[in-house]
Amino acid sequence: MLAEFGYLSLLLATGFALVQGLLPWLGLRFASPALLGCARPLALLNAALLGAALVLLGICFAQNDFTLTYVAQHANSALPLGFKLAAVWGGHEGSMLFFVFALALWGALVALCSKRVDPLILVRVLAIMGLIVGLFGLYTLIFSSPFDRQFPGPLEGRDLNPMLQDIGLILHPPLLYLGYVGFAVNFAFAMAALHSGRLDGAVAHWSRPWALGSWVFLTAGIVLGSWWAYYELGWGGWWFWDPVENASLLPWLLGTALLHALVVCEKRGAYGHAVLLLSIFTFSLSLLGTFVVRSGVLTSVHAFAVDPDRGLTLLLLLGLLLTFALTLFALRADTRAPYARFGLLSKEGLLGATILLLCVACASVLLGTFYPMVFQSLHLGSLSVGAPYFNTLFVPLALVLMALMTQIPRLRWQRLASCSRWRWLLPLLLGVLGGGLLSLAYRGQGTAGWSGILANMVGLWLVASLLLPLSQPAALRELTLNRLGSLLAHLGVAVCALGIAQVSHHSQEGGTVLAADKPYRLGAFEFRYEGSEPLIGPNYTAERITLSVHKGGQEVARLAPERRHYSVRTMNMNEPGIAWGMLGDLYVVLGEKMGPNAYAMRLHHKPLVRWIWLGGLLMMAGGTLRLLARRPLLAARPAPTTAPCPRLEQESL
């Protein structure tokens, strides 16, 4: 009966969501306070019902209810309880249920935290959120219900994919989905602004925290996914330019551009049309990522292998929302230029350049990701676009963006702050000198091309530009929570870039057959085989190898790679042995057994690889601090604008 109650909760939530999406428009048309007032309680009710459906599905997993087709396909009685609960979103049907729940959850948060938002704007936002929840709820009910039963049920389930039996699965998809669908709130605010004929600093002020919250969640999901790929997949890398990886990067790039456009719109009244378009396309790219992982148009470790017809339905939903949004923009957006004067060398000008570069970077990744799919779908043959394309286009754009970020301490509205020549040149000189020395320090490891040397210089230039002003007592006294958040977020970009540069250009890698009497040297490190032991896990058997690592005659680390066999799925998995450190990781992947006490192995040294995820954590911390600085969320009175935003056509109720 639990599955039937879960299905009923999903059915009721979908119906109430469609009611939430339709009744407020009637309330606007007939000026009915009762109809307008129903949006808020319905948003809360939908989130509660979808949360109940998700919990009931989790209980079915915990109870090993294999009469549910979805449970039988993604669980097993020997699967640990934590992974059983994570399997709720480990497949297509369950992940779509979580997707719809996340949409409803954001709608409920808007209803709870927007008491001082203009009621006529808020009711439109909640109505649009209700329509989106209703559409995807219908899709889940018709095409992807996780509550379908089969009789008789199998005695055992098929088990969860071994690659997903990791704590990364428990955390990565929820964070990513919360980031994806959070931009639906900004989409709804954009549609509400277009429909109401109002886009001013207050609307940007109300919309900005939701973009920031979504960006923090999306950043967390991407960082965790990169970490999971590094330590679980056993290939030693952190980013592959995989289409599914790119699908999460695309909304992150446009979401970053949206955040900066909202700042200018809120404070100066400019870039109003950019806010509208970026809100539309950021959410559209989030939906496009949902289509990519469920359409069957590509093969990826991250993708769900499903019927392409269901992917086509998702694509039609995306097309419907995008067509509606762009049509409304074309009909309602005011084409008159806003009155907001500023120079090119000003905060407005440099933020505009940043927004443009982020959009160009997003377009380049979008083209490289989807052009091969379109090429193949037109039966023109197969085409492969790999890392060389993305690195050639994306890396120079990223370096230019970081160079612009070095001017953050000088940013002022309408102009750059004047400063002495040395205060401007000193960070640049420190960056060039430090970057050159850092490249020389790794000169014996790999080959650093111009991009690696430039990345080191620009990264350290950015670090010096951000931190040197803090050496002045006056700057420390003026360091508010908001400024500290901005500082940490931009510092995170620099730290991440430095880690990427070193691991991309100075990693060492080697393969060998390691035996007790045959140590292997990789750079300054010597790897020695110490022994092996069998292991029995909850749903697998494994062989673990112990290695000692010596440097300068002293042992510096011990590694324990494993080779696991999952009997239900009849799959073998490698668990790499990793000795981590802030200056670099030692990374070993176990291969086939080549004889008594002899194993094929792949060995890596990854300098500064941890800095990549440290930079991501700094970005997340910075975004979180900026959110805390705006407490209470959306409840503060809107900040006044110094110039009017572009007004849209006025509408009389």
C-alpha cells in the first residue's frame, strides 16, 4: 500500500500544481483576493505531497519491495541501507520524482520567504512555478512513474550500479538537481516581470538571492561530481569534457553571468534585458541537461539508459517553455534604451565584459557538446569533439576573465577607483614572478605550455590583487560579510585555476607490473609491493593490495588499491589507492593479476589536484556568505536604484 499512497501523493501534487498555475491568473483577471491568495498555500501543499511521495519510495527501497519495478531494477537485499536510500534517485524514474520535488521545494521556499515582495509579482511567480511543477509532474506520472508494480515480483533485485555505490551518489545528484531547478525561480521572476510590465531594481533585488542560492548548490554539485569521478572511476582525472559534465557546466556559466547582471540591474538600473534573457536561457540549459542524461542520445557513465521517446518528450517540454518565454519577451520587452550612463572603465563596464565573456564561453561549450549529436542525428556521419577543442577555446576565455577579475578592488560605479601606479603594478609583478617560479618548480614534471605558464601568472596575479589590499587596516575595517563573500568566491576561482594548471601540465603517470622484488620509480617516488589480502564486503568480494611509497629513502605513504567483484551485476570495479596531500596526490589503480604476487598497475602523481576542490569550496563559502549577508531572505526592503531600469509595457489589471 505504500507505493499506492506514494502514487496518490504524486497525483494529488500534480493536480494541485496545475490549479496553483491557473487560479492566480483568474484572480488577476477578475481582481479576486481569494483566488490570488490560494497560490501560497498550494505551493506549500505541493512540496509536502511530493516530499511524502519521495519518503514513501525510500521506505519501499528500505523494505526491499521488489514488486515495484523501479526498486527491483536498482536495489538488492544485500545493498547497504544508505545506498538503498540513495538508489531512490539512482535511476531515471526516481531522479525525475526528486526533480519535481526540488521544483516544488523551491516554490514553497519562495512562498515562505517572500512576504515583502510585491504581492502582484509574487502571485505571478508562484503561478509560473506551479505550472512548471504541474508539467513535469504530468511527465513523471505518464512516462516515468517509479510506483509501477510487477506481479509476481522477483525474489531478488538487480542491484544498484556498482559505480554508483558511493557516498558521492548520496550527495551529488540532490545538490545538482537543487542547483538546476533553483533557476526556475529566476525564470519565474523574469516571466512575472514581463507579464506585469515591471523590471526595476526592486525586482532584481528580490530575484538575486534565488540565483545566488541556486548557484551555490550547482557549484557544490559540480565540485562533488568532479571529486567522485577522480576517486571512484579510477582514471586519475577530474574532468573529461564529457557531454553530461558539460551539461552541468553550461547553466553554471550562464548562472554566473546572471548573478553579475542582477548586481548591475539592482544597483544601477542597467542590463535589464540581459537579466531577462539570462534568466530564460539559464533555466533552459538546466532542462537541456535533464534531457541529455535521459534521452539515450549519448553513452556516458553519468547518463541514464532510457527509451529515447521519453527523452523526446522532455525535449518537447523544453521547447514549449522556451518558445513561450521568448515569445513573451518579444511581445512585452521595451526596446527603448535605459538611462544609465557609465564609462567602459567602470564597474558597469567591466561587469558587462565579464557577462559577455561568460556567454561566449558557454556558447563555445554548447557548440562542442551538441554539434556532434546534431551531426549524427542528420545522418551525416559520426563526429568527435574532444578536449583539444574545449581547451583551445575555453582556456583563453578563462584567462581573460581572470585578468578582468584582478581589477575587483578598483571597481566603483561609473568609474574605476584611482590608485597609485605601484598599487596596481605590484600584484601584476608578484603574479608574473610567482607564476614563473611555480612553473620552474615543476620543470622536471611534464611539459608546461604557454597556457600553463599564463595560468600560473594570472592565477597568482588574481590572488595578489585580492589579498594585498587587506594588508591595510582601513580595508580590514571595511570588510563586511558581503565583501568577504565576494573575496572568497573570486579567490576560489584563482585557487581552482592554479590546481588545474599544475595537474594538467605537470602530472606524472606510468604503468608497470609491480612485484615483491621489483619496485617502480615514478619521479622522486619509489613504489614497493608489500602484500595482498582478500576482502568480503556486504555485496562484493575484493582483493586489496598494499603498497609503500618511499622518497629520499624514507616511507612517505601507504596505498591500498582494490579490485572488487559484484556478483549480482557480475561487474568488476577498481577502487584506486590514494595518498592525498595539499601539494599533490599519489594515485594507484590496480589492474590484472600477472602472476604470484605480481600485478599490473597504473601509477600517478597529481600535483596540487586538491586545490581544484579547495577552490570550489571557497566559491561555495563565498556564495553562502553573500546569502547570509542578505538576511532575511527576500524579506529586506528593496534597495533604492540610482537610475530607473528599462520599463516594460505597463499592464492594467
